Amino acid sequence: MAEQTIRFYQVGSFAIGNRLVDPQQRTVQSDRNRWNSLTSGHRACQGCGQALGARYVLDAAMAATDGQMIVVNATGCLVAFSTQFPESSWRVPWIHSVFGNAAAVGTGVAAALKAAGDTKTRVVVVAGDGGAVDIGFGCLSGMFERDDDCLFVCYDNEAYMNTGVQRSGATPAAARTATTEAVGREPGNAFGKGKSLPLLAVAHGIPYVATATVADVHDLEAKVGRAMELRGARYLHVLVPCPLGWGTAPEDTIRIARLACETGLFPLFEAAYGEILHATPIRRLVPVEAYLRPQRRFAHLFGDPPRTDDIARIQGIADRNIRRFGLLGTDEEGGQR
Amino acid sequence: MSEHPFAVTLEAGSSRANLTGSWRVERPAYVDRLPPCNDACPAGENVQHWLYDAEAGSYEAAWRSLVEDNPLPATCGRVCFHPCETACNRARLDEAVGIHAVERFLGDAAVSRRWRLPEPAAASGFRILVVGSGPAGLSAAYHLARLGHEVVIHEAAPAAGGMLRYGIPAYRLPRAVLDAEVGAIFDLGVGLVLNRAVTDIAAAKAEGDFDAVYLAFGAQLSRRAYIPAADSARVLDALAFLASSEGAEPAAIGRRVVVYGGGDTAMDAARSARRLGAAEAVIVYRRTRERMPAHDVEVEEALAEGVSVRWLSTISRVDEDKIVIEKMELDAAGFPQPTGEYDELGADSVILALGQDADVAPIGDLAGVEVNDGVVVDDHMMTGCPGVFAGGDMVRAERTVTVAIGHGKKAARSIDAWLAGKPEHAGERHELAPFEDLNTWYYADAPRTVQPELEAVRRQTGFEEVVGGLTESNALFEARRCMSCGNCFECDNCYGVCPDNAVSKLAAGDRYAFDYDYCKGCGICVAECPCGAIVMVPELI
């Protein structure tokens, strides 16, 4: 096997595991004895992206900290479906905060550990896009600027799903929500509104910022691993499709997350100290229509006649991301691993 | 309901008390489907299964799986026209997996590492006569011997192998490879009588006290076309020519050779003629390239070696040093029609390769045997005469080595069942695994490893093998391009993508199990299974 590097073409490194791959190169999720930080019996909808994202991130963080970890969880779907009194789906030390102050609670837990002289136990704060992008943003920005020793993870499903699919600051342009109905010429959520929390986090100059999705576990776990190697304020933004709020089939959760990346609408990148270091190249570039069409929240774009101008504007957003983050990669990278 | 009084703090419990499986209206289920390669293999090989072993570097296990169906992998890896690769789903992603190259590698490894074919079962006491030692006869003899029967092959030629030896040139199938694989079958205790042409089957059966007979003496009668020829013209028959090039004294053919016909035999004859010193080898064929029956690989290799072709031409006369050809044109139905335009072509000899028919004379007056474009057999390869079976080129089917090997296997199983007086046990045939059911995202793009080909010049001067084999690392690489269509290969995707942790990962080789207490039936595992080995089935409600 000296003459060339054998790649595992049967699965590449795109599948969760592979009997032919060295155990060191397999994902935490492929481990028969993985932590299952979020266990069975939770009440998330069929095909919930957030349930997947929560297990992926926290299992990887538990593996990185050898189980020495405290989780702070802002109010949101994740709390609602995992902790129906008196039952809990959590197999990690876990604190529930109110909607807006999870980052501040995380800061407090980290300070308490420091006061107790515990340098081993780490703090992970998790929230939805509502608790991070909107309601919790003041506390989060404070946590960032003080460089408190917490990893903050936002599970972004692009609206307030728990309360009935209301628009958030992370809702994409043209998406229909309960508060952005596509009525008449209205496109759903207006173009030009909302904000990019990952880029806001980069602007805080903290040690580590990354984006990930539930469609690529290798990429997500590597980013959690790097984040846990560092101290100080770190931010991970994970796209978690919501079958209920997005109007997608439950079995399509991972496919939709993959399409978000392959269209360029959700760039995967890593940044440190205010600088974007690396973006994951798109492997098979597809037009935004491939991503939009399977989602009922964009169904009004494909009526009779279709709203080609709105679709073109969304394509423009994707094209801008591709330019800005260099998502077509170099020939060397070629989108292959 | 809770037995606690109103308004007290309860002890925390696990959500595992909440069996979310009750939400489900459809359940996922693991299946094994029939990969298109297996479906297409005329020898009935379980291609996906032996590639699975080869991928892990377990070459001997892979070979053992292979020889369950086909005792001649080194041979087939060279001469089979691999319908498996034509059917391969990977062709729709990048290029088909080089199945034949891996098969050949495994067959060669078995020869060089001296792996022994599986030992036969306990003796059954039955004696079976096999007539002909070509691929059909050898395959039947092998499978019958494994089932514990005593097998004797009667072969008319001075060596075993049939068309493998006397029809396929050595540059496509080196004789050392053929001898090793054929020898391994006789090492199992199969009897061989050489130079014994069976002229009366009924007599041969009675004489040897055989319980059943398998006829596999092929199609040896060359078809002729009436062509006016000068007395001094040299006209040869392709089969005889190919057989002579196997011997010490090949037929004299001169410098300019014309081969008449468009099948694989014509290609082999023209390529052999080049190797025997013909400066020009021209194939004359009455139709077009698209309509030529020869396999593409053979045509390509022949052209690369300097063989030329006169398309849309028939030979109307043969003289001592030239032939006259008439140009043809295709009519609306695609049949060649004469145009009345003639041309001359210099030729020292003409080799006729116009096809073969089965010589059914030995059938004699065997009761019940029907002959219609070959010997007629039923679904169990049995002729109209009970206990007399037939296969290979002498029955009506595609005439390839691999089809013959498949016939031999099928006939052996039928003979075994017939001797035991039991109905034949037909294996369960799974549903086909279509390309549409794969999630090809998980298969990285990979080009096929190209077999190193000998220099074109070198091929024209001798009978060395033309296409080289794969090295071990290349073979492993090629095997790992298999997508395992319809059969779990333990990639852990279903285990990883379940939002409800409702998939258990079992010990290596045992795959996975669903925990239906918690499975909500979302179907992500089905959508993300790379190889389409999970289906959703309605829940009985």
C-alpha cells in the first residue's frame, strides 16, 4: 500500500463510521459506547434536527472532557422536549436557565468552578436561535467580551419553533413563519432583515468561532474538539433543520442541512480572534432551488407563476457567501476528503 | 397514574420511561437486496459478498465465497465479458467497479498461495458421466464432486479445457493459469478420460454404469458460406486455426490474412494471425461496427494491435493471392443488401469465422431428446431423456464461458435433486437494489484503477498476456469502490443519524438492531443509508 494513499471510497469519511477505518478516525457517534448525553424517550418531533445536534455536540464535548462537564440550557424546544417533569432525558449535569440569561448563568457556573479551584470541569451553554440571536444576545455579548471560559452552542432552526414558529433574527429571507405570512406580494420574511450571529461572534474577537450542521458529523465533532482544547469564550453555531417549522418530511432533516451547505446558503467556517481561518469547500454545488423547493415555508416561491425574482435574490445571497468565504475551494481541496 | 399525593416534589426519573415507539405509523426494517452485479452474473456469483471480504483484505475468504459458485475465477477474471460491470450501479456515479480485475487477482492469489478448493461431501454412491471438459463440463463436474458424487469426464481432445484451451488464444488466457485451475478440479477426485470422443451416449452410459449424464461437448461445427474459390486459394476454418496455434505447428497463413466474420472468434483469429507473423490482418464483415456481435473490448484491442476492418463487405470470390469483396449497404430493417460494387483485396489466406453449430450426432436415437438449434433442455437443464442433462454451447443460450459455467452449476444441482428424487431447492431471490435507492453522497468520487496494459508493440510479437493484473493494493482499492448495493456494510450511519437513539450497534459483523420501543418512525435512517438496505414498512395498527 506504499504506492498510493488508499481512500475508503466505499464510504469516504462521509458516513458516521466504517468497519474498515482505524477506530481513531471514526466519529464519537460511531462508538458503541457513546455517551448518549440526550437519551431516548424525549418528546422531540419525528426527525428533529435539534435532538440530533444536541447529542452530536454534547457527546463530542463529553468525549473531549472525559465527562467532566456542566451544561447550561436556555429555555426553548430543547428544554421542553427533554425535561417533562419528573422525567429527564439528560445524562449530563444540566441546569435550565430562563430564555434570555443562559450565557450569564454559564458565566456564573464557570466563576463558581474557578472559585472552587476546579480547573478540570468545563462549561457548555446551549440555546436555540431565539435564546441566542434575539433574547439572550445581551448576556451572550457580555460573555464574549469578558472572554468567560464557556463554549456557547446555538442550535439554529431559524425561528421560535417551541411557541408556534414565530420569526426570529435568524429567520432567512422569504421564509414563511406565523408572523411573516406570505400574503399577496409579501415574500414571507422580508429581505434585508435579521443578522448573522456567527459573524457577530467573530467581531467580538473571541478565541474560536465555528459553524456546523447535523449533515456532517465529522466536521461538527472536529470543531467541538478544537473548541474544547481552548479556554475563554468560544462559539459554535449549528444549523438544525426543523421538520415542523420548515415544512419538510421528517426523513429529510439531514438532506436539507446538507443542501443548505451545498447551495452556499449556510457557509461552514472556522474563525479565531476575529479572523476567518478556513471555510469547508462545497463538494457538489447545487442551485438554491434544490434547497428551497422541498420546504413548505418557501412553497409560495414556487406557485403559479413562480417568484423567480425572489428566488434569484436568494441565489444572490448564496453567491455572495460563496465569494465571501471562498466556498468553491481550491483544486487541491476539491471538496474531497 | 401517579400514586403520590397532590403537590409533592417527585424524584427525577429517566425519559426512557416514555416509550415513544407508540408514535410510529411506519417502521424501518433492514433488508438484503440483490445487487445488480449478482443479478447479471451468468455464473450466479455473489459478487457483492466476495467484494465485501476482499475490501477488508480477507482475500482467502473472498476466494472461498467466489468458488462456492465458480471454480474458475482466474480464468473468468480474464475471459468473461463481465455483464456484472455493465450492470454495476457505480457506473452511474463515476465508473463501474473493475469486478473482473479483482476476481482475477483473487484467482491468481489462490493459485500462487495454493489455496485448496473445498473438500467434497461424503460419497453418495452415484456415478455421473460428463461429456466434454470445457467450462460447462468442468463446472458441472466440480459442483457434482462437491456434492459427493463420483464424476468421470470423457474428453475427445488430448487435454482438458475445451474452448478455454482450443478456442481462446493464450494471450487472453495463459495456459499456466488454465492448467492450475483445471488441475485443482481434478485434484478433488474427478476422473478424466482423454482422447475419448463419445459417439453413442446411451452406450457410454450403460458401459460405465452411470446414473446420470451431463452433455457439454459444445458447438464444434463451423458454419460455412458458399464462396467460389480457386483451387490454389488457401481457406481455413477459424476454430481449426485457433486450435492449431495452440499446438507445436500452427497453420501456415502467409503475410496477408483476411478473416471473414464479426464475432469474438473472428477477433481472436485476426489477433492470433498478427502474432503468427501476418503483416496485414483484415477483418471483412458484412454489417457495421454497431451491429457487430463481437464484444467491444475485443474489437478495441484488435484495432489497437493493428487489425483493420472492412465494414459492410462480403467476400464474393477467393483467388490465390487476392479476394474480391462486394460492398453492402444496410436496408431500412438494418440488413445488409448487395450494391453490385466490387473491390479487390490482397490476401494469402482467408480464415472463415462465421459461427458454429452443435454437432448433435452423438445424441443418436437417444429417446426423447429434442434438437432445435442445439439440444433442447427444460428449466432444470434436463433433456427430454430422463437422467440426461445438457448445457454450454450445445444448448440454445448466449455462448460465453461464464454462461457455460452457470449451466454447469445449475445442471449439477438439478442432477443432485433428480438423483435424490427430490424437487430442486431454488434459493430465495431478493428484490433488486436499484441505483435510485442509494444515497450516493456517502460514496466519494473515485476513478477506476486502470490495468496496466502491455505495450502495443509487444503484444503483436508473441502470445504473452495482453492485459496485466492488479497489484494487491490496487485490487484492494478497486474492491473498496464497491457500493455494496442493497447490503449493509456497517458504515454506522443508521446508528449515528437516529434522533431517538433507537438503533443499537451490535458486534462487528452482526450489523444493527432497531429499538422499536423508542423509534418514532421518522425514516432518517432509510434516507441516509448509503446502500439502500433499510426500508419503511407500514405498522400494523
